[in-house]
Amino acid sequence: MDLVKNHLMYAVREEVEILKEQIRELVEKNSQLERENTLLKTLASPEQLEKFQSRLSPEEPAPETPQAPEAPGGSAV
């Protein structure tokens, strides 16, 4: 029984470490995307921002979809 318990504890610790690393990576990615978003907002003209906002309104549940194609063009927010 002790062997099973030790094995499970080891497996759980290993999984926790994997999840912690994934969280660190996601936090880093999120920070990078927030910086990029801020930069794009500052570079976008008011007309581009208005156009983007009008595109978001009908597609409120999925705001990520329109951002990806527009990001290279500088009109994403």
C-alpha cells in the first residue's frame, strides 16, 4: 500500500510541476500579447479603431477571431 501511495504522490508532484510550467508560459504569453495589443492601439488611427470596434460588435462571443488576421496590418486593437 505504501508503494502505491508513494507512486501516486510522485505522479501528482510531477503533474503539478508540469502545470506550473504551463502557467508560467501562459502568463508570459499573456503579457506579451497585452504589450502587443497596447502597441497596436497606440499605432492604430481612430478610423481603424472604429472599424475594428464595429467588427467586434456582431461577433461579441468570439473576439479573438478577428484580431489574428488584422494584427499584421496594424489595425487590430
